[in-house]
Amino acid sequence: MRRYPPIAEHGLIGDLQTCALVSSEGVLDWFCSPRFDSPSIFAGLLDHDRGGHFAITVDSPGTSVRQLYLADTAILVTRFLTPEGVGEVVDFMPVDASAEASDRHRIVRVMRGVRGTVNFDLRCRPRFDYGRLGHDLVLGDDGARFLGPGITAYLQAVGPIRPERDDSDVRATVTLHAGEMAAVVLTVDDADAEPPYPVTEEGLRAEFTAVLHFWHAWVGRCRYRGRWQEMVNRSVITLKLLTYAPTGAPIAAATMGLPEQEGGERNWDYRYTWIRDASLSVRAMIDLGFTEEADAFRAWLGRLRVGNGPNGEPLQIMYRVDGEPYLDEEVLDHWEGWRGSAPVRTGNGAAGQLQMDIYGEAVYALSQSTDFTDVAAYERWQRVTALLNWLVDHWDRPDEGIWETRGGRKDFTYSRLMCWVALDRGIRHATTHARPADLPRWTATRDAIFHQIMERGWSEERQAFVQHYGSNVLDASLLLMPIVGFLSPRDPRWLSTLDAMDDELVSDSLVHRYDPAASPDGMSGSEGTFSLCSFLYVDALARAGRLDQARYAFDKMLTYANHVGLFAEEIGPTGEQLGNFPQAFTHLALITAAMSLDTELDNADPARAGPHGPPFARRV
């Protein structure tokens, strides 16, 4: 077992309230409960010795390992191929798609002998509360109980498994021949809850079938029928796994503390709901046919308390999955971090930043609904008008920008762009659906923002739109300019900007967010290319009619996915994945890039389209 496997050497399982990562060696080294943003129980990914892990491995010379998902599911299979035989571990979490939050969560790990004889080695080493709290172990005939403060983890076994004490932890050796199976189920719950029911082989088979059918039925709702079906399906499953079902709130990533540079300090907690990321997912989910998920997020957004921004603004940039705004940042000094990448942070101090672009994304999401039979439709529109009336008076001020830089506030062009989007979408919605609105003020402000961006956000020297006023720094966030309809994707100024980005931010089809050396962001170290921006680049190229370049960049980008189709936040200089994993924003951008590229390819050559035409009409 490697001390710190590469970030990308993991698959993701989950039950729609929390999730776990399993390495390609069969080591479960990340799991928080009862929610995504709860303290960890297994976190060997961030500290091998003190973080805890739940390993099922095969220690035999000459062993090779393969990991895959069962197609269109979140069921993960790790196969061990040894000279003596072939075995596999099947990992899944029974899905709870209800609106009820639960403290009980279960991880099922099934071992199977496929051919010959395989010896599995099992080690279960929980470390509660980010490894800060100890636990007691109680061994019994029915398995083991790990008793922590206010929380209990039950390890139940099926088949020829005899757990043994290993200090306060458990280990076991399991030998399986072809056709034999054994399983362990880890159930985590509140300490006062009733113990779980006994586990049986028959019951596990029924749970496996139920999970299989759930994912097949859910993915079957996807409307995408384009060229990259498998990758789009994997991405939308990932987005679903990263959404908290009781509230409909998506998180940005499953993990915290994974670095943007090995050994660096850019290590953040991404287990929260960003207004920006989640709002932009609404469009993709609607286009794919997942309207229930989009409606659930809009309902969550509509329930947020207004006025809790950093300086009394209506919104802050991110929240916990239950809508609470408290994300105090704390450094876990007792952890060394992935491959020594300290500090490890929990919570996120960027929640206190002013980022004006979130109003564009929030209004975009709230105004997407046209179902006026919804009992909340009136209240939702009232929320939109309140946000826009506030924005009319407050849009023209510096902020920290989309990338959460800690180098001071500036007049970021992207922030002004999304203020324009907020007013533009509000005006469109009010006009189209006869909603009450102060259209003269909204229109005048929208037009003022447009003129300001064209005059101050444009650099004659660079012949490009720039990161912030008065600079010549480029910024890949502006790849959204044609996507949101601010400029035509073939406008001369936009094409000139795209050319400038090609020259400075793009490296072998991979895109940097910006150049930290040219625009200091208050942090030391460097970072990799940003996968979100690489997919936005594909989208922009496709819309600009540069289809050969777009398709080449997209296909090349797909080669950086990990072995099961997942992406972290960034890609390093030698192709390694960096940052928190998997990142929802990256998978969202993959979906939108695939849809745009499909549409443009089919529009360029109608003969390529199916009998019903292109898979999607362009949406703005």
C-alpha cells in the first residue's frame, strides 16, 4: 500500500448525503459522516499515520490491479490479478435519495474470488474528528464496534472473515477460491442510535441490485445522445454524487486540503456549496433533462437568508449544504498533508470575500424556471427583483473576483460581466413572462455596465479583454463572455481576445486561469492548468467556428481523465491531477463543452446529425 497514492488514483462512491474515495489499490482513504462537510472518519489521503483508512488489499508478488465502474453506475470494482488467481472488491453505498437528512450511512465492501485463490488483507483504522479523537474497540461474534465520542462505527462481516484486534483497530485475512464471496459493511451512526440489523449475503445481494437499478434508472433520464456519451454520463453521475439530496445543494468537490502544487500552501476546503458553481450547473442539468435536480437547487437558493454577506450584502459566495453561512477556517496542525502539503485547512475563509459575480449566477439560476404553477414562483421572483434592485445601486465597486485571490480587491472584468448577466436575464424574464419589474432602472444599469466593460475592460495594447481594469493581465474566466451572450462568439474583439489567450494562457490545449506572476494573488507557489478553463476553452473555440481546434483540444483533455473518468481541479506540468477531487465544476464544464461541440459539429455538417437533428439547440 502506497503511503500517498496520486490524487487521481481514486474512484468515488456515495449515497447522496456523503461520499468516500477508494484508491486503485483498494484503500478507502477519505470518508466524512454524516455529511460531506462533517469531520472525517477516514482521511489517510491527508495524513497516512493519523488520518485513518479502511483497506482491503492483496499483498502478493506480481499482483496488478485494475479499477472500473460498472457502466452508468456509482458501483466501483477493484480487481486484483495475481499469479495464483483473480479476485475483486465491489464497493458501493446504498442510496438514500430522500429529503430526510440521516446520521446513518453505510459502506458495503464485497470480496469475490473470480479465478484460482486470492488472499485479501483487511485493515479498518477509523480516526474520528479529523484524527483528533480516540475510540474504544469492542469485538464480538457479529463483528466490531468502534466507539467514538458521540459516534459509533459498526463493522459487520459476512462469510469466512474473523476480525482480530490490532490495538484499537481491526484486521483480518480472508482467503477466497473461485466462486466464493465475503463482505464487510461499515455502518456509521450517532452513538445513541439502535445498532444496525444483522447482515446477510441475501440482503447484500438485494442492496446491490437496488443500487444498480437506481443508477441505471436515473442515468436513463439523460437526454444527451452525442458523441461523448460515456464521459457525459460519468460526469453527470459525479455531479449527482456531489449533491446533498436533503436540500438539493451541490458541493464543489468531495475533499479538502488537496494541494494545487505538491508541497504548496494552496490547500482549501471545497466541501461546500458555491453560489457560482451550483448556479451554473442548473443550465447543464436542465439541458440534460434533470429538471428535478435543477428545481431542488433553486428551492435551496430561494431559502437562503438574505443579508448575511461579508458587509451586509444579500448573499455570501458559499454556504454549507444546509444553507448555514458559518465556514470558519481552521488549520489542522497535527496533519502533514498529502505528500507533505501543509497546511491542511477545514472551513473556508474565502466565504467572507466580496465576489460580485455571484449575483449574475444566482439570478441566472432563479430566473430559469418558467413554471408559474409552482407555489413558490411568486416568492422566487420577489427574491430576484430584490437582488437586482440591490445590484443597481452596488454593482460598481472592486471585489476579490472569481478566483478568490487574497491579494486585495480590484475592478475585475468578470465580476462586471456577471452583473451585466444578472440584469440582462432579469429583464428578459420580466419581459417574456410579464413579471413586475423596474425595467427602466434595470435597463439603464445593464447598458452602463456594458459600456464600462467595453471601454475599461478592453486593452488596446493587448487587443484583448483583461482581468481587471487598468491592467494587461489575461484571465480565462472571460471565456464565458460569448457563452453568456455578452458578445458574439465571432466578434472581432472576442476573436482577438481568444488569440491572446492562445498565446499566453494555453499550453498544449490546457489552460491556466491567469498568470500569478503578472497578477499577484497573495499566495506563494504556483499552480497547474485549470481543467474548468480548459473545457471553457473548448466551448469558446467551438462557438467561434474553430471546430478542428476545438475537437482536438477536447479529445486531448479527455486523455487527462483518471482511469475511471474523473477529474480533479487542475493538471500539473507532467500531466498529474492536482487539487480537490473530483471537482464538480470541471465535470460541469465537460458536459457543456461536449454539448456545444456536438451542436457546432452537426450544424457545420447537417449530414452528421442523427435523424432528429443536432442533440441540442444552442442556448444562451
